[in-house]
Amino acid sequence: MSQEHSFRDDRLPAPCLVDAGIVANKHDMQRLLADLGRVRYCYRHDDNFSDEAEGYVMEVFADPQQSTLVANYSLYLNVHSFDYLQLGQTEGGQPCFDLMQDNRQLRLVPLSNPLDEQSTRRLNAAALEAVVAEVLSAGWDVRIDDEENFSA
């Protein structure tokens, strides 16, 4: 039992990657890909490249029984379809995510900026809160009006 305890204390710290490196943990891969939004993608198989195209990451999931699907400008990414994700930059200095598996590579280059999208999400949340408050307030007004009509 003391051997197990000392093993836990001697473990290495979790990796810290900043804009470059290899991610093999499926959960980490899923977190990195989940907020990509619009991307430019290119598929390589045995050094044969497909044309670049644009699409939108619709879903990122981890299921060994399902496929990664790229069709109709939509990407449904299963992290179990790949051995690892390599973080890096394109020749132009843009961040890129290379999903690798044997002799296959799916390169994703983000076209949307998460910083811009966060401010839009905050605005949307504030607008939604205002609408909900207005609807609730209108509901209370209707109830008060109904109570006044019934008591008269």
C-alpha cells in the first residue's frame, strides 16, 4: 500500500503545451477542437493531398464506434479516429491543428477567432437575459391585470 502511495507522489506533472506540441490524450484533443468554429481543412493520405476547403466544426466527440465525417462544409470530428493531434503553425504563421493517424492527416486551420466569438457570446447572453426579463415582466403584468379584472 505504501508503494502505491509513493508512486502517486512521484508521478510527473501533467504536460503544459503552449501553441506547439503533440496531444495524445483524447479528452485534451476534444477540448482543443471543440471551439474551432469555421476552419480551412486539407486531407492528406499517403502524401496525396486533397484540395483545401472551408467548413464548420459542428461536433467534436469521442466514440470508438463512430466515424469522423467531413461533408457539405460540415465537420463531425471523432477524436478516436486519430492517434494524436499536433499543434503548430502554417507557413504563414496561422495556428493549425494536424489530426494524425498512420499515413493520414487532417489539417485544420481556424478561420474564426475565439476571442471575437467570446464577446459575441457575452452579447448574445446579455440580450437573451434582457428578453427573458421582459417576458417575465410582461407575464407578471398580465397576471396583475387578470386579478384586477376578476376582483372588480
